[in-house]
Amino acid sequence: MDFRMLGPLEAWHDNTPVSLGDQQQRFILVVLLLHANKPVSPERLTETVWPENPDRRSLVRSYIKRLRTAFEGTDATIETTATGYVLRVDEDQIDVVRFDRLREQAARALQDNDQRGAIELLRAAVALRRGRFLEDIDIDRVGGTEVIPPDESYYDALGDLAELELDSGHHRSARDRMRRAVRTVPENQKYAELLMRALIACRDRVGAIRVFVSATEALAELGIEPGTVLRNLAERARRGDPVSSLPSRPGGFTGRSGELDTIESAAAGSDERRAVWISGAPGVGKTGLAVEAAHRLRHRFPDGQLMVRLNGFTPNVAPMSISDALTQLLTELGVPAEQIPDTVGRKSTLYQSHLYGTKTLLVLDNAVSPEQIRPLLPEARDCFAVVTSRRMGEPDISEHVRLGPLPASDATALFQRLTGPLRGGRPADIAGLVKRCGYLPMPITVAAATLRRHDRWSLEHLLTLMDEDGPWRLDGAAAVHASYRLLDERQQEVFRLFGHLPGPHVDLVAAAALVGHDVSETRKLLDDLHEVCLLEEIAPDRYQMLDSIKEFAAFEPAPEHALARLLDFYLVTLANAAGTAYPFDRAAQPSVDRESPLSLRFTEAGAAQAWITAELDNVVAAIQHAATNALPGHAWQLAVLIWRHFNTANRFEDWIATLELAKETTDSYGQAHVLLRLAIAHDRRGLHAKALELARQALPHWTGLGDVHGEAATLCTIAICTMKLGSHTEAMRQFEAALEKYEQCGDLRGQAHALSQLGYLSEQHHQYEAALHRQEESVRILREIGHLRGLAHSLDNLGAIQQHLGMLDEAIPNHVEAHELAVRLDDSCVAAYALTNLADAYRLRGRYTEAVHHLKQASDAAAGVDDADLKARMFRVRAATAGDAGDRVAALRLYESLLGLATDTGNRTHRAYGEIGVAQSMHALGRHSDAVVHWDAASEVFAELGQPEAEEVRDERAALTCACGQR
């Protein structure tokens, strides 16, 4: 039997509601439930239920009998005792009691540091509530003021749960929970605070400010001012929540007071060198000092504290490129991936602009050289950087701190602090141990961890082991070697394998693939290494080995079969992730014939994309390892499978660099895939001639393989490049051939793409009815198959055709829908196109204010998107809008920008429109002599393209009597 009072009174048995009779009978039941398993006399029942009518006592027995009848066949009974009636029931079957017990269990879980368990218990507790306590019962008839409703306890539990969810990173869950709670009790400051915290964590600062305004209004009605916490949260929302990627402070940090003073003085100074460079030998504690200093400096840099591991001297891992470092920093500063530019120069500009006006601290760990560091150093005067490296810095960029071994007293204090007061030894023995560790923090930490793990060992025993290690003592690695010798055979194998790990870190499942054990056994082995400080857990189930330990671990050659298992894991998992994250690309994915028993399977696109993002650095490192270790199959397949991530994020430079690593494969199937992706990447960067060359190299491979889909995709790429280089007739032929191939292999998405491109070419030649038909068919197909990204493109193209036909009422909704789809897909490039074309529609209507507004939105959306065609389209529409609104100077400047871009990319269509725009603008400004060369160039290029504009330009010039007139 299940009794429910947290809401309307209900009773359930075997998932079936139990009838509880009339209201008087329900009153009797509530009194018994409130005193479950305790006797309640008939007099007490009468006094409670009918306080003004004691004659009703005779009805009690009748209602008890009816309740007994209702409970027949259940485990709930009502007994008659000498002192009254007793409802016998398991108290866990009463939701009010179960709610209290779940809260108590959650409190005990927190005492045991089981935060996850506490969250689950509190979620179960708050889920019991269906409404107000006994909301269909008159409380005065079941005890009145003696009944204490659990509403306050529920509100407390709800707040406790939301706070725990926020602390554990479940921001969205806390946000949704508190939104409902705040609507219920808008004057509850704690709820408002929690909701604001959740919204800030979800980067919804506007929403957080709105919550503050609503809470302030609700409190004002009660004559109460918002509290300090609420006001501070509002200020934080207005200012922006500071980001921090610092790891936790190093435990047991000891000494280095002079170095810390130097760093703090440099951070507080006004010197133009806004950085400090820490150098020193492996294991000397450079990173530990940098992290400790960064934590001490947090109050000086409230706008954020960022840390990037540059892998300068990480064994078997290539140093992080400047481009990748800037990408990581921009991502942590909150720039969406698709808005991060492609080139290093543009990334650097965007990065410095985000730092300007802020007080942000950077930790640039493990730099390989000053050249790697220079573009990463903040130019903003209120920002500061702490750099670590084995190499010395240069005096023009930083203050310098050279770390040597710890003083003997500090080394001794560090060891004693790490081992605790109960594991002491003779001062002479401790002095000998830290000396054998070279007075270096890393080996001292390892030695202390080893002693802690073996609680029966004496310090003398550990010293004996270290003495047996002979020459290892010379470089301070005796402690590491002693710890290594104490590992069992399997632990030693895992330790050595981590020394050859190609990526900067590894998650638990990938580690299991590397070592060849199941996940459970691998977790135990990694925990063993973590326990003795030979491995770091940098995030839940994600591990990293310190560089100085990794060098030691790599002293033997890597077993290739183990690394092959890891590469197989990445390859098979990436194939599944890419297919799930980008389902319409499955036909274009290379077939993967490798197997990995531990490979992951994804059913949701979000989870698949999250895995790709988390493992990107490791996948790129795997490609580098495969390319340089005679594993070309792994190299090219990984590089091709990761292409959509780079393409969606507009990271073409990084993508090309990755593909170039895999280009050397001699496999025709691999060559076909790599050359096609390289062609697409170069085209997106505006390098159309290079892209055309690569696509033409790819086509014979696809033809030889008999891969019709590959032929179709390559023909489309050839056609796009050919079109942009000005050969429209040839491009039309290639698109038609691609369409035929797509129809042959049944690829509807490909057919829609080819139709849309054919429609665009028809538009260029003023064949508007044919263009309209093709774009409408493309839209129909894409709606049918649910390909939203392609649909957004085609709707936008359809709207452009409708503009030419004067169908503005039809065009505008299509551009609006294209933009809505792009926003839903988080595709800034498509969103910017749609907004630009929407602005053009408003321009044609003469509504220039709205056109300018949408152009501003387009510019914001396109920030960081490195797409040459998009830039050209935006220049053209902005110029036309400025000219139509009467600002001929601005129009000329924008048309000149379009012309410059077209010259850089070789796009002849863009050049033609740039030339005619410059010519018309100069004519309007009276610069007729200067305009002539541009009139001539426009006529020539339009004629070469075979576009009707050539004749239109001739007719326009023929009507002019100035120097611009046709000669």
C-alpha cells in the first residue's frame, strides 16, 4: 500500500488507486496516517475531526470498518487495541515519511563525500511532491495547528538539491528546477540566487538580470530590499562570470616564498613586460609554482584565469601549435567554435580584443620556445601571464624566475607535510631521502606517496630501496624508479605504455584499449598509479602523466601492438561518432575495417559531438603518430573522419594541416578521400585554383574504384571551383553530371545540393524561372529527408531568386526560416548568409533602416567565420544598401573591398560585381576618368562569364554623356 499526502490525498495498491470514501472517512484516515503505527483513541479521533460535535463519536467505528474494507488484500491494516485504533503500515509506504528519510540519507551521503549519491537521493525526495501538502483536505479537520506541513522542508530540499547540482556542474538541471520554484515563490531570495547562479553558469546573463528584477519587485511588495548575495550576483551577471581553467592548488605546496614574491611583484607592477617566465629542470616544480601563484593572484584578476598546456617538452606529443593554443584560449573565453577564425593572425586579433579592458590571468605551461609564446602574451595592460619552460625566456617579454632544487630545509618540510605527522623518521634519514631525490618536488612527492601507501614500511626500508637503484640517484629519479620497482608486472606495463601515449591525455576507455584490459581492471590499475603519484587524474576518468615522469616511463621502446589498439579504438569510435553526429555524411564516410572491442557507440548527436570535441587533440596526435610510424591507413581514415568537425567550426587551416599529414598514403581509396577533403577545405578558404587542382586529382581515383557517390561529390566540388573561377558553362555541365551520379546512387541530399547549385547558376544568367524551379525542388527534397542544414541553404537561395522575380512577400519568410534553422543548428555562417539576404530584400523595398539592422546582425553572426563567399556577399549587399541610401562614399569603399577580396581569391563573378559597383559609385561621385577602367573591366569579365550583365553594362554606358560613356 502506498499512501500519498504530498499533494491530494491518495492511496495506491499494485499501481491501482484505492477508493478512500467520502470526505469524513478521508479525515479519519489522515489522522491515522499522521500517527501511523501508534494508537489513536476514538475520543481523540472525534475531537480532531468533529471538534464542535462530540456526538459524532458513534460514527468513528463505521468509518474504521469502511477503511478496513478498502484495505482488504493489501499490507495495510487497522487494528483495535485497548487504547485505540492503530494503522499498521510500513512507514516507507507513506510519502511524507519517505521524503524525510531520503533527506536524512542524502545528508549522510554528503558527510561521506558522496555528492553524486546525495543528488540522486534528493532528486527522489523532491519528486514525491505532487502539490501542496494534503491540498484537498481541510487541515483544521485533521489536527489544525498541531499538523506541521512539510512544505518548508520541501523548499529546503529543493534549494539543497539545486545547490548540489550547481556545485557538480549540472547547471541546466538546476536552472530548470529553480525556474519552476521561483514562479511558485517569487519572493524566495535563496531560490532567486540559485536560479541566477544557474543562468550565469549557462551563460544567460540577460536571463539572470531579469530574475534579479523580478525578485526585487516581489520583495519590494513586502517592504524588503534584495540581499547582498542577490545584488552581487546581479553585478556579476552584468559584468560576466569569470572563466577559470586553473587546476586545483597543488597539495602540500611548500617553500618558494622568494619566487612567489617575485611573481606577485611582477603582477602588481606597471612594467610593460606583463609576464613572468619560470624555467628549470624537469621535476623542479615549475607547473606547481605557476598554479600556486595563479591561485594567490586570482583576486587581482577577477575577469578570468586561463591555463593552456603547450606540450613543449611532453614526450611523444608534438608541441601545441600557436593556432591550436589560440583556439583553446578563445574557446575558454566563450567564443563559439564556429566563430573562431581560421588563420593565426585573425585568431590573435580576436584573442587580444577579448582580453582588452579585462583583468585576466594566463598560465602558459610547458612552452617550447619564446616564438611559441609571443602571440599568446596579453597586450592588455591589466592582464598578466605566467609562463613555464625548460628553456630560458627572453628579457624583452618577461620577468625571469630560474628554479633550482629546493633548499634542504624546504625539501624536508615538503616530505614531512606530505607524509603526515605520524610517519616521521630520524632527521638524518629524512635528510638523506630528500638528497637522494635531488631536492626536487616531483620525486619527493612520489617518495612520500610510496611511503603513505605502504603503511608498514619504515623510512629506512624506503631508503634501502632507493640505494639499490644506483645511477638513478644522479638525476633525482631514484624515488620514481623505486616506486616503479614496487609496481607489479601489469602496473609496470601500464606505466611504460603511458610513456608512449601519443596524445596529451587519455580517458579511461581509451586507456583500457591501450593496455588491453577491460575497463574495470584498467580503472584499478590507473587508480594504483594515481595513488603513488605516477599518474594525474585531470578530470573524472581522464588521466595525464607529468612530462618528467613520462620521460622516465618511455625508457623502453613502445610495443606497437598496444599503440595499434589505441589507434583502432580512436578510429572505430570516431567512425561511429561522426556517423551519429553528422548522419547525412554517412555515405561519404570511408569504410573502416578495423575492430576495437571497447569502441564507443553513440545514439545521440550531442553526445557524439561532445566526444569528438573532447578527444580532438588526441585524435590529431593519433594522426601524427600514425603518419610518422608507417600506419598510413589509420592516418588518412582518422583525418578524413574528423573533417566535418573542422568544416563546421570553420577551422580550415587546422583541417588542411591535419589532412596534409595523411596525404602520403599510397592507397587509392585513401587518396580519393584525402584529395577531395583537401579540395573542399581550400575552396572554403577562397583558394579556388588549388582546390580545383586537388579535386581533379581525386576524380580518377573515384572512377577507378567504381565509387559513384565519390564521383558525384568530386564532380560537385570541381563544378563549384570552376564556377567561381568564371567558367559557368563548364560548371553547369559538371553539376549536371554530378546530379546524374547522385540519382544513380540514390543520394537525395546530393541531388538537392546539385539542384540548388544549378539554380544558382541559372540565377546568374537571369534564367529566373528555371532557377526558381530548381531551388523549389531542392527545398522539397530537403524537407522530405529532414536535412535541416541543407534546407537552410536552399531556402536562402530560393529567397534570392524570388527577390529577382519581385516576389518579396515570398522571399522574406524564406530568409527568416533559413535564419531560424541556422540558429537552431548553431551555424553562424548560414545565419549570416540568411541575414544578409534578408537585408537585401528590405533594401529592395526601400526600408533601409531595417536593412542596416539586419546587416549589423549578419556582421555579428559572421564574426570569426572565415568564408570568402560570405564576405563577398556581405560587401556587395552593404555597398548596395549604402548607395541606395545616398552614401556613395561608403558604397565605393565597400565595392573596393569586394574587388580586393575577389582579386585575392580569383573569383571572377565577385570581381565582375566589384568592378561594376566601383564604376557606378565613382560615376555618381563625379570621378568619371577614374571610373572608365572599371567600366571596361566589368564589361570584359561579364562577357567572359557569358552573363547578361555584359549587355546591360554596355546599354548603361551608352546612355551616359560623361567620360564614363561607351567608347
